[in-house]
Amino acid sequence: MELSLTINGDEVTWDVPAYETLLNALRRYGYTGAKRVCESGECGACAVVVDGLAVDSCIMLAAQADGSNITTVEGLEGAGRLHPVQDAFAANGSIQCGFCIPGMIVAAANYLETHPQPTETEIRHMLIGNLCRCTGYKKPVEAILAAARGTDR
């Protein structure tokens, strides 16, 4: 089936099987920032923003995204600059193995658009859908707080 999408600001047309997940289609078309980990919507490593909502792309059919505006971690960068959340993750040493980080960054950037001054508790609640075995969440939470403040650290 043919899909018309806007991905990271670019209008694209994809031909996908009706059964293909959004994650598989994204990766097949070169958007590899969303990671294939659990494939059951449990870990958040494949998070992308679809029409303003962070979703796990491994449990969404690509066909469901027809006509949608999608932002991947690759699309957060703008004008040659990293997104403030990406900057803060790097500056705070929040990146360990890197598998869950793209999903965390996408979810956090999306959350900050509607919650520009979150508390630590709110950030921890927002990250419930993003599982990480390496960082222990302290550094990512600090990075998101720094991004909200408009600082690196």
C-alpha cells in the first residue's frame, strides 16, 4: 500500500506491506535512530512523534501513519544544531550504550513542548515508558531538567 507522510519536515511517499510496523518501515527507509529492541511496546527505544504524540513505532502499523507528520530523533536537529535535549544529554554524560537514548530524547523533546518547566517527579513519570539498563535514569533526568532550564547542565 502507498503512504503519504511528512517525516522530519520532508514529504515522502512509501510503498509498504499492510502488515509492516512503522518501526520496520522507518528503518527500511533509512531512519535508523528508532531502535528495534522489545518489539512489544515495552521499552520505548523506538519512540517517534506522530502528529504531536510520542508513540512506540514497533506496535504501530505504518499504514496507521498515512497522512501523518512524523518526527524521529534524526529530525530533532535543526539548522545544523542539536536539539537542546540532545545537547543536554551529551553535556551531562547521559549516554551509555545508546540503545534507549534516541527514544528517551524524542519522548523528552516532545514532552517539553507542552511542559516547558517540568519537575523532577514529572520527568521521572514521563520516562516510565523508556526502559534503560545502563544509566539508572539519574543522568537523563538531569539532562532533561537542564534542557528545560535552557542550560547544558
